[in-house]
Amino acid sequence: MLHVSPRSGQARRRGHWAAWIASSFILCACIAPIAHAQQTAPTLAQADALARDGKHLEAAGRYEQLARRGFMNWDAATALLAAREYVIGGDVKDAQRLLDKARSRVKSDDERVLQAEVAARIALARGEAARALGILQTLPQPWPTESAPELLALRGHAEFATGDALGGVRTFEERAALVASPTARADNDRLLFDYLLQRPPGPVTAAGVSERERGWLELPAIVTAGSNDAAQAATVAAWMAQHPGHPGTAFLPDAGQVPAQPGFEIIGGGPSTSIALLLPLSGKQQSAGSAVRDGFAAAWFASSSADTRPRIVMYDTAAPGAAAVYQRAIADGARMVVGPLTKEEITAVIASQTAGLPVPTLALNSAAMTPGMTAPAFLYQFALDPEQEARAVARRIADDGWVRGVALFPDNAWGQRVRDAFVEELQATGSVTLMSSEFYAAGARDFSGPLRAALGRYGGAGDRSSNPNQPLPPRNPVAEQAAGPQFAFVAATPQAARAIRPQLRFQMTYDLPLYATSDAWDPSVRAAADMDGLVFPEMPWLLFGGQGAPELWDAVQGDWSALSRGRLRLFAFGYDAFRLAQQLGSSGGVAAGVDGLTGLLELDRADGHVRRSLQFARIESGKPQAAGSTAAVFRDTPAENSASTPPPQ
């Protein structure tokens, strides 16, 4: 009779040697534990600690010692733990040996799950991915909570190894929902990304693929492309615009470090539908141009299927100048131009095209026309125009029922333009009188002088007498409110507006409604209670938390939050620019209304300007809220400077 040793495979003849072999086994069983006990008896805690520290083969040896239960007897659970550590440590042969010893002894459901995990690991180590999937599929669902993350990682690995990249992505996305900590989720994303790089998927053609899944599947081609030219920057920016807030963003090359040069493109339907986008993508206006570009790209991705989207070619206007870039875009075959961004650039383009504009051109500002100049045919002007907003505010003031007020403007060209538009529109209402207006120094922090001058005798409520024995005469807030200004309008930056608002309160005995253009409010600010009561026109996209483009909203509130600070409106502006370009291109320049992120947009066919119908916001509890059709009237409570009892009338 032959007996085969599982270790050596050598055959030994049993007969008169039987007694000797039996006594040897007994001797070993008695002596080995005593000798080991004289050193250090293994414990489960020690084995667990070694496994956590990544010392898998040492942990496997400890688990194996603990799994032995005398002659030819094993504890199944501990033997399986040993097998798992062996295979993780790269010793597939010993892992299989321990799995075989445990196989017939498995009894509990937990042991069956562990057995399947070890068997799947061994199959993957041997390159048998399909077999690993089959083993995992034998486990009934749902998997135990404590085991599910490991089992899902194995299933995802097997799916990638069998060429099922979409299945692997979905498995790791399922796993991401189970892990608790941000660090664990980041590790899960890294593992998914590594498998994608090892086995890059081909073009995404399967039906029912979500945008998030598509983002993962497209990522390897973007990351492995060359990173030393502008095309990489465009590709990265386009992917980010299409998949805002995607966890794969963490693995992208830094698009901000890639130099942006003219002439890179987003591939679309074909040359016959080519749109040239002219923006400053370097230099002083780079941040503004980049925000408009990213909003434009987000709208491009959201517009339709890839095979029907227009081909977009982007040009940097900073170095060569807008006129030269415009000419190059025409030479490259552009059927439409969007841009440039600044007034001066638009004027330069118009002046350079002495024979007129050859293709429809959607300028992203209002042209700075010199006396005698007329806008050429094919020129359409879309702008976030503070003058247009000032006119809207003037009409809003009239609609709110106020008949007299004061105004402040910065002493610069921008302030003068806003003043002219505001005053002209107030006069056009026929019902509102501007009692006074003042200019303040641009960059000022103390506005008491201009405010006092504008308010006249209705200001100075916060003044205190320098002689305590001679207090100032009491003020009558009721009488002042009846005869004094009913509103104040300020043209200001967010920094200036936050200084003016409390200083205005200090000057008044009653609460004075404050109006402004949207320039006075930074939508990146979480809250500003000191601005409560400010009424201003605001984009629906910002006023209603991403309405119209929620994916772009999630991006600028999440991964792009640092880059978007102070430029949120420009993302919406770029988004609407693409939608307008689509309409102009498909209708031969006869565009219908666009319910845009920046407002309801309509083309004035008489002068080519795009008009925005604006909604209004009011700051309440530090945050903008929809103001409705009219603003709130005077508060019933007096202002902070009217604590004294008014004298009898």
C-alpha cells in the first residue's frame, strides 16, 4: 500500500514501518508545540496585526499554526484566513493547500463566503478571471456587509480582466457606495482608475451608459494622451465640462499647467458645422476667458449626441490679437465665430474687416463704437451689460412705486456709463425723480462723504455732538421718511457695496431700500447678512441653484469651486453663448428666444443686440432670494439711528 505525502509527493511503503511512522507522528505532535511554546505562542491578534501591516506571508504562517487542531484536523475559518494571506502574499501553492484542507470542513455561511473569496483570489492569481467570476456568482445576494467591499473588488478585477470594462466600472461604483470614509472612497477610485489604465476600454458604444460611467471609460485615453500642447488642455477642459464633479477629475493632468494656444478643437459633427470660439486664454483676461470657454463646452456636451454637435475650434486672442485670430479662423473654414470677449477686441475685428464680416459673428460684449461707426451686417452682440441691468433696475424702481431717490457711482468710465443709462431710463419712466447723485473714488473704503452729499439733510443720523452738554437736536424719522428719498441706487463692486450698505444705514433715521446691478453681489459668497435688503437683477441659474444646467452647477460648487470664485456668472454666460450660436447657425441669423441660464434672451433684429429679460433677487438672511414682482416696502420698525421718540407734529 502506498501513502503520498502532500508536501514531497514521495511514495513510502507501509508494512513493518507502520509502527515507526505512527510513533513519529505522535512524537512530533507532542514535541513541536512544547518547543514553540518555549518561544512565542501565536495568537489570533498577532496574525491579524501582521495582516493589517501588509506582512501577508508571516500572517499566513501564524494563521496556519492556529488552524491546526491536532493530527489531521483543522479549523476551517482560520485555515481559510491563512489561505487568503498566502495568496495575497503571492504564494498560490500554499494558498491552494490550505483551501483544500478547509474545503470539507466549511459549515457556516461566513466560512462559505470566505471560501469563495479565497478561491476567487487564487483563480485571479492564475489568470482564470472567468472562473473567478463564476465562483463569486455562486454566492447568494446580498453579500454580507463586512465582506461586500472585498468581494466587489475581486469581481471588478475579474470583469476588467475578462474585457468587461463597463461591468468593472459599475462594480467599483457600487463598491464606492459601501465604503464609509473619504479616504476609502479615494482608494476605491484609485483602484478603478488603475484597472482602467491596465486595460483601456475602446470607444463607448454600449446603450444605457450613464454620463458618470462614460466619464470613467473615456478617462484613460485623456490621461495617456500627450500633455505638452494645447490640444491636451482643450481635451481635459472638455471632459471636465461634460462630466462636472466626476471623481475621475483627481486623475487628470492639470489643465491649468498646459499652455493654451490658438487653434485647438473639440471634435463634433464635421467641418461644415465649424464654430470658431475666440477668447483670451492666456494673459490678463485668462481667468475670464477660461470660465466662458468651460461654460461653452458644457453646453456643447449637453446639446445633443456627439455625431450631431458642431465642430468647435478654440483660438487664444491674447498674443496675436483678436483681429489676426479672427482672420485665421475664417481662413481655417469657420462658418460662424463666437467672440471675442472685450469691447476693444470687437472694435478691432470690425475695423479689420473692411469688406464686412464674412460669417455670422456673435460678439461676447458690446462693441465700443466710435462716432460715425455703424454695426456691420452679421454682427450680433451678447453681453453681460451693466448698462442694460441699470436700465432694468430703473424700471424696477418705478414698478415698486418709488418716486424719488439718490444714487452713487464710481468715478470712472464704467461708472459714467452706468449712470447715463440709469438716469436716462429713470427719466423715461416719467414717474421717478433722482434727487441727487454723487461719484465716489474708485477703490475707496470710506463713503461717508459722497453719501452725506447725496442724502443732504436726510443724512448724518449717526452723528454725535462733540459736547455732551449740547446734544444735537432730535430727528423725526417719520417726517424724514415722508419727505426724504425712498430708495438708493449704487453702482459698485461687491467690496464697495458691502462697505456702502452699513454706512448708508448709519446715515439714515429710517430704512432706505437699496438697489444695485448684479456687480454688487458676489454669488460665490456663502452668506452676507450685512447686505440684507439689497435688490438687484440676478441670473436664474444662480438665483435658483443651478436651474437649467445642474451638472455645471455641481461642478462649479464642487471640483471647480476654487477656480470659479468670482466668475460664476461667466460660466452661465458661456453656456448661453453656445445656445445662441446654435440658433443663429441653424436659422440663418433669425434667432427665437432662448430661455437661458443668464435670463430670457431675445435678439433685437434692428441692431443685432441680444436683450436679457432679468429676474430680481433680494438678500434675506444673507442669501439671495427671488424678489417677486415688487420689492418689500419700508419696514414698520425704525432704523437703528431713530431710537429717540419723534417730536409731535
